Amino acid sequence: MDRYNIIKEKFPREIVLLKSRPCAYGKCAFCDYIGDNSTNVEEMNQLNKEVLSNVKGIYDTFEVINSGNIFDLPKETLTMIKSTIDEHEFKKLFAEAHWIYRNHLDKMRNRLEIDIMFKTGVESFDYDFREKFLKKGAPFQSVEELKKYFDSPCIMVGIKGQTKEMIKRDIDIVLNQFDHATVNVYCENTTIIKPDPKLKEWFYEEYKWLDDVNHLEVLWNNTDFGVGD
């Protein structure tokens, strides 16, 4: 498992994949990222200490991800993140949080004493597809409501049951209404939610040019940030 990498394109930063408790929400129908979670706090902290020791302070931006939310990390690991931020004088942190934490984001900003760009898994701006099919648990009603809390949406494309029209609308939203977004091409996993190969092929042919859009990061494979397996 690769847990440290340097991202040199678009938003240059160092990125670490840490181990955390199981996701506090944990009901998304498409997610099987439970294998990297743990309830052994000592084990988590030891591994996370080793991973964080790789950070060099190459850029002024740093990203922390885990199989869940930054709020799922042990408090000792959060203290280590704070020390890493201070040691390397980072100016900005990228982190992810589920909709359920929308009223707690400033608490994390204050705890780590850094400007945090909070990503959140939106998956789709189509309400019924997001909530009834994907079981996302992020029942915001509009883009404006989402933007009250979060800075950067993560969307998914290429899911069986998704339509071209849904994808076109989602891409239009992230292109025109956010300063940063991540587009994830859905990959096969162990859940009942399956990829649609024809839709993925269409998306590649139709939207390969998104690679040249400065404020969008497209993950054609879920390890394109250089971490994970």
C-alpha cells in the first residue's frame, strides 16, 4: 500500500493516506473502503507516525486522506498532523469530510490552525440518484446549500444506472460553480453498485479534455493520486 506521494500537477502538494477508525457515516452503497480502517488506536497512530515522517515540506500545500473523514482519525494522529503542519510551515491543507460534519468544519480549522479546503463526496448532484440509489446521506437541495459548507465536491462518473444527462449536468456544475473539484471514474469493487463500461468509454471520449482544466482533478483510476492500492 502506497501511503505517501508528491502531486506535481495543477495543485502541487504532498499527500498522505492515513489509517483511521471506520467512517462515522458508513452507509454509502458504493463504498468498500473498510479494509483500511481499524479500531486499534495504537496500531493506527504508529502507522500514521511512520507515514507522516515522509513529509518534506516541498510545497506550501499538504493533503491528508483516509478511508472516511479527517474527523475519524485518532486525536493523537491529529496532533501529529498539527506538528507536521507547523514543522514544514504549510499554508493550506486539503482534507475530506462527510456532510454529517458540515457544522464542525471550523472546529477542525481551529484545531489545526491552518486554512483547510474541505472536499466532500457529492458523487452526483442528481438528488434521487445520490440519496436513493447511492445512499450518500448528503441531502442538500441545491449547489448553493452545499457551498455554504464545503469548498470542493468530489463526483463520480461511469456508474450503472447513471445517465449521460446526469453526468453532463454534474460536469457543468463543477466546471462553472467551484474553484476546485475532483472527478472520479468509478471502478469495480465488492459492492452491489457496478460500473458501466460503455458509459465510462463515452465519458473518456467526450471529456478527456478535462485533464487540461486547471481547477479539476480527474482520477481515471482511483490510485491516480499515487496512494492506495
